[in-house]
Amino acid sequence: MKAEIEVICTEIIKPCSSTPDLLRKYQLSFLDQIAPPVFMPLVYFYPANSEITNLERSNQLKKSLSGILTRFYPLAGRVVDNLYVDCNDEGTPCVQAKANCKLSEVISDPIPGQMNKFLPYELDDVKNLCSAVQITVFSCGGMAVGLVISHKIADALSFFLFANSWAAMAREEKEISNPKFESAAIFPPRDVAGFKPSTGIVKEDITTKIFTFSSQKISLLRDMYAAKNGENLRRPTRIEALSTYIWSRFMSSTQEKHNPDKIYTVLLAVNLRTRLDPPLSEHYFGNISRLAIAKLREGDKHLKFVKERAAQANKGDLVTFNFTSLCRFPLYEADFGWGRPVWVGSASLTYKNLVTFMDTKSGDGIEAWIHLKKEDMVKFEADMELNAFLSSSPADKTFGFQNLLL
């Protein structure tokens, strides 16, 4: 359903205590510098609650946001020249809005493009902001909490660290973990002159669809690829199997004529915290993840590589397909004191050829949020093999061994 949203007001939520002068300048890391200047979004949906009014819920959200910003002080600051965050306590914008429909009408058959209406800003309208919130009340009494955080200062794990710490603050938990703002010491900033972090951002002509794969379908894919790999190789993970399958169907349906002059690449975002020596805890805040490319710490070589790939993409010589996974992340733990969300949604993002994996609410399947150019989505959706697989019985072990494993 197409929801109509009316903005009631916008206010600025400031930290409840001032940031010390010693912490006023938060240095961006090298990975922060080359991160795209866009917002990362999530929308948390909550049903009506007879024990607390929406006014009380809204006030509780804003009060706890003010409290948690004292710990996550860069989120209340402003980015300066792609170099650092001025932690000036200028605050986080908070939009209050109301929807003309019921919560159930939005989440029963979610439309990714509609999710953007529950966010306070366009995703490419990040400017120098670090974070923003929108609180939307439905006609049934349900509520949506849309949170955006600038990718210039955070990756997905940092996003969840903040969101769930905010929820813990709202529940008045006594023990809330403190984030570690030390990523610049691990990946020191560099001169990134000549590199455009906005490379690949496409605002127009992007269509986003949600393809849901049940655990049975995913298991079938894993078995099929394991059979192809042979006995000596391990069974692929859920994400490996789904990524391989979606990539194969994209290539088959949209790249009818293979161009030998083009480079076709698949990139997967990887959390680096557990891969560093020694490994870092999940409380390290910032962009401590990157697309799966070796020798990341050799910053000059990596920057040169990224610049070369960006130039190839701009010329049309490079066809990239990107995967990022939020599976097994604490997606449904944002309980602000009235229960966990009934659904958590992403939005229609500003990148083409991008897939975001998210666990279903029940945890027994995966939602693939696929972003393609409009013309490519038409071809992808019409792919006969994709449709045959999605509609076939999971128990049909004969399907796909000849057709799927190309």
C-alpha cells in the first residue's frame, strides 16, 4: 500500500551533557574517508500498545536519544571536509510525522520504495549530518522509528551498536556498553585527493524488490552447490549459496551478450573486526568493514586500486555486483520498553546492482533486497529459472542440477 506521510514537526535532540573539549575533534579513518556519502537506513515497526500512549513513547524515544548521544557523541556532531567530525553537540534532527494508514497495511506486503517515506531525509542528502530519526504514528496506533546514520562514520555493525544501545537506554538498563572510537588509529587517514566517494551512487531509475528465500530453498541451494564442488570442498554457507545463485541469474538474464572488453566483478562486504590480528571487539565504532579485497592495510595501494576501479566503472568498462549481509546481526533487538519490533525494513537504496540480505522475523529464511536498474529488474524478474526455483517444491531434489549449476 502507498502510505501518505504528514510531517508534524522537526526538532533537534542534543546530548543531555556536553562533550568534553578533549573529545571535540573525532578523526575519520581511511575507511571512513572512502566510504560513500550516504545514509544507512533501517525502519523499526511497533504495534499499538495499550499500556503506553504514543505521546509517551515519543517522549521516551527523545529522552533516551538525548541520553545515548552523550556516549555516541560523534553522532550529534557534523562532518568537516571528509577529515573529522566536529563533536559540537549540535544535535540529531528528529522528525515527528503521522501516516494515513494502518501499520498492517504497510508491513503485510512491504514495498521497498515506500520505506523511504519513514526516513527523515533522502539517503543521498547526507550533507554534513551524522544521524537523524523519524518517528511516525499510524492511524491504528502503531509506530515506526526510522533511523539513518551517515556511512562516513559507521558501518552496519556500528549502526546496530548505536540502535540497540539507544533501546537499552530507553529501557533504563544499568549496563550499556561504551563504544570505542579508535578506528583512525587502526586505519590512519590519508590524502584521498582525486577519489570520489560518490562513485556508483545512482538516484534515478533504480528499482528495489524483496525476494524471500525460505530455509528449505536455501538448504537446497547449498546442497546443489556442494554437489557441484565435490566431496573435498566444504558446503557453502547460506550467504555464499544465495550470492552465487543471484549473481548467476543476474548475469544470465541481463548480460545476454558477454562483452570480453568488460570486467565483471562480485564484491562482498566483510566485517574486519574479527579478521584483524589481534581481533577487535564489536564495540569498535566506525567503518571497520570493507568489500572483500586483500591488503587493505596497505592504504596507498588500496586507494590506487579503488581509484582505478572507479574510473573503469565511470567508463562503463566495469560491471560490479555488490552483496552485503545483515544476517545474524541483532536486527530485532531494539526494544525501547514496549517490546521488540514486529518487522524491520530497509529502504530503496541509491546503488544499482546491490543486494542486502536480512534475516526474516522468524529467522527461518532470508530476505534479499535487490536493487537494479529498472530495465534490468524487468529482465531479472522474468527469468524463467529464477521463477521456476522460487515456485518449485523444496523437496524436489531433481530440480536444477542441470539447469541451476551453470
